Amino acid sequence: MDALGEAVLSGEAPERWQSLPPPTEYLAAHTLAEEVDAFRGVADKDVRKTLHVGLVPMPEIAPDEVLLAVMASSINYNTVWSATFEPVPTFAFLERLGRQGGWAARHARPHHVLGSDASGVVVRVGAGVRRWKAGDRVVVSCVQADDQEPATHADGMLGGEQRIWGYETNFGGLAHYTVVRASQLLPKPAHLTWEEAASIPLTAATAYRMLISDRGARIKQGDIVLIWGATGGLGGYAVQLVKNAGGIPVGVVSSHAKAELLRGLGCDVVIHRGEIGIGAAPESPAQTIEYGKRLGRAIRKAVGEDPHVVFDFIGRATFGISVFVVRRGGAVVTCGSSTGYVHQFDNRYLWMNLKRIIGSHAANLQEQAECIRLVSLGMLSPILSEVHPLEDVGEAARRVQRNLHVGKVGVLAMAPAPGLGVTDPELRARIGEQRLNPLRPAATRETAAA
């Protein structure tokens, strides 16, 4: 650990460590440009082979940026994409960004520091930063937006220069330090540990925009919401948001162990895919319709109606079923395609029944702030299931790659142990450990059952 990092961890006042220079190198999880063809012709693209943990050069911060001492981060599926160099090598993003010149040129390097979540302490601020100072405890939004684009002022996600930090940019959060724009920062919820806080921003805010925002499905009281992958990082937050909004979550899972976990999250209806005969992806349009009929019957048996909204990030394996099963006038909202990007569905069931498909991507800063406010009020809980040290980031990402996890997989960066970073123990006690960590006690059981 470098001197600045040790001073931050010691709890000294920022005035005591402001004179300490940042290190010239820092520990980070990264991929290498020279390995982009490592999996060519390989069936099992094991991310442990391409995720390296080692020292990388410290970048200079731009006037609108801060340097953050990262206490914890988490694994998102974009880390798996980055480490498998699919669907395209992320170095193509970095090279394109670097061609802009100026401060953007820093991003085009032969290594890519990954990670799109972080919690930590601000240690340096750029000359143009106004709202943040050294010593602030923060979480990081994954979205970098260009405030000089007109579209950004309507919605930060609409700008052509909007990028996902740690995936489409360098200097991500799976590291001891990260460089982020001041416009990515939000206050860390004081009752959470570092690793709990780091598990929230990307997936919780994505689910918030998909379901609650006026740019998403805008669910309301009584809405029935079908949630694929309901014990995953996105799905676990979706269940909570639907419940908070007065809706009826219907979760789809792939194992009895996950069904038990989902009931513990408070999901009203739990459907085991295998028990209704849709255990594998459909192989034909006719099979898609048949699977949709089976799922529709199961939902109507449980709640008496078809779903108003389908929450789908699975992609090719589920999308045709989602379009079929949502009710007349309903909406399928999608933010990803972990099983494949090319979707096939029968358009008759879309146009003739006036259904809608809503594309959604991450969340703008206002939506992120609204989501974090719910967390700070104790109305939305982290769904962290396991925590790994930074040195084991390859194993953590491999578990996500193979779908052996539930909820979110956390990674400790500078934080020396789990359980640190709480500054409001009274609120934490009022909420209770079981509500704050509903998936942690059962994580070992799910791992054994996987």
C-alpha cells in the first residue's frame, strides 16, 4: 500500500494527507491489448486467463475529474465481455476515445483497467470541480456524459458521447484508485459498508430507469411485472422496486435454491422454468410460442392476469417469449442480451396487440440520485451475496461468467476487510442485517446447489 492510501485508511483528516502525492503506479485489474486474440477458436473463454492484477501507471486528472481511493467495487457482466474481448475488444473503444486528443488521449493505452462500480474516498479534485472535496465518501455512477452536448441536457443517456466508465473508458473501479468525472459522483449511503455500497449503482439504477423512470415502463400500483433472472444483480433490485411501487413481481428462476432465495426477497410469485417445461432456450418460432403459452398459463394461475410489463435483460433465449406473454398494450423493457443480441419474435403478437418494446441503458445522474436516495432511506437494500479480494478478481468474474452466483459479487479494493465504512450504525441497526443482506446467509447454499 502506498503512503497516500495508508493515510486514507488510517482515518486521518484530509488536511493531514493532502500533501502526500499520489503514487506513480497503482494496483488494478486489467486486460492487455496484446491478448485480444487469446480466445480465437476457443470454446471456453475463461476470463481468469485474461484478467490480470498488477501495477499500472497513474493517470493525471483532468480539471473536471477527481482521483478516488477505491475501497470496493463489484463485478458486472461488462467485465466478462471485456475479458473475453466480445462482442468487440474494448480496446477499440479506447482507441476511438483517444483519437479525440487532449485529455481523452490518456485512455488509449495497451492495458484497460476494468470495473463500472466503486465506492471510496475522494483524494484529489481537478481545478474545475466545485461540489466535491478531498475526504468525501462517495459512490460512482457508471455513466460519463458530455455536458457540452445539447442532448445530454434532456437526458444524459441520449448524448452521442455518453460512455460507460470502466468499459468504454479506461481507469475503471476494479483497482486501488480510479479517475472519474465529478458528474459521476453521489454520496455514499452512510449505513452501508464499502462493499455493499459498491454493489448498488450500476444494476440498481439500471433497474430503476427500466421500471420507475418516465423513460422506462413507468410501473404503477397493481402492475404485474415478469422479471427474468430475478435473483441476479438486476433482477434482485427489480423485485424490490416493483414491491416498493405497489406492483406484483413475478420472478423466473432456474433452480429450487434460487426460488428459495427469491421468496426471501419478498417476491410474490416465483416460477421455476424447468417445472413448466421451458428449461432451455427455444429452438424454433413455434417452440417460442409454446413456451410463451406455458409461462402465460403459470402466471395466470398465480395472479389471474397477464403481466403488464416484462423486465428482460437475458436476450435471445427469452425475448420472443417476453413479447408473446406480455398483455395487450403492455411493454417489454430491455437493457441487455446476456444470451445473445440477435432476437427473434413473432411480430403479429406485437403490432396486433399494441405492445411496446422499450430500450433502456444504464441511468442518467438524476435517476441515479433518486435510486441512491431510496437506498439511503432504507427502502432499497443491497443484494450482495459474496465478496472477493482484488487479487481474486478473475475467480469472481468467472463465477459471474458461468452464472454460479446470485445477486451481486463484490470485490474489495483498498478496504482491508469486509464490514468497514459504516458511519450511521443507528440506521443500520433499525433496518437490520437480514434486510440489508438478504442473500448473504444463503450464498453458500446456492453455490453448493449450482
